[in-house]
Amino acid sequence: MEFFRIIKQKTQDKDIQELLTLENLELMSNEIIIISIQNKIEASIGSIWGEFILTRNEIRGGLRFALLECPNALTWTITTGLQPEPESIVIHLTINRQEQKETFIEEINEFLDNQSNCLKQIFEKYSIK
């Protein structure tokens, strides 16, 4: 399954990569708690779904985050400059299931709504263009 959120905010991929570090993870979401940071690309986190190793990788257009031990292979990207909205910030989340319980889908939507609101505030505040 895949989910999208579009944030009508112009920025650059390098700004996404520089601002959204593991150390600044709380800026990106109120639903992720950092337990410990192992290095620049891995951190132990807590979430409504449990504790996981979260990876952060720079990709073309922005960043990819993944919950390594997640049984649903939950992964999301935060990008700009690419389709479907090259002038906006796009959050794209996927899981490796074609169907899932409605409660889990609701939790994913709440997570994405929270993240969208947080990112909108960050990029408006820092006026990154």
C-alpha cells in the first residue's frame, strides 16, 4: 500500500537533507521518540508501533526513512523537485501489504498528517527557498 501527502512549500533537496537529521527528528514528527542515535544514518526510536531501528538515507530529491524491523516494511520518503509535485514537498509512505487492518491504516494517516503539519511549520519558519 502507498500513501502520499503534498506540502505546498517550495524548498530544495539539500535543505531537506540538511535540516531533517536524526538529531532534529522531533522537528519532523511528534509521534517519534529518539531512544538513542547510533550514527548519522541509524537511530533507535519509539513510536506508536513499538521500538525500531530507523534508518535515514539521502536520496535524489531528499531523504528516505525506514523502520528496519517493521513487519510491514514501513518506509517513507520526503522529497522535492520530483513528480508528482516538483514545486512542493512530497511525503510518500509505503508498506509491503496490499491490504491491512483499518486501525493500522488510520494510524498511518495520523502519522502522515502529523508529519505534514510539522514539516509545513519547519519550512515556513526557516523560509527555505
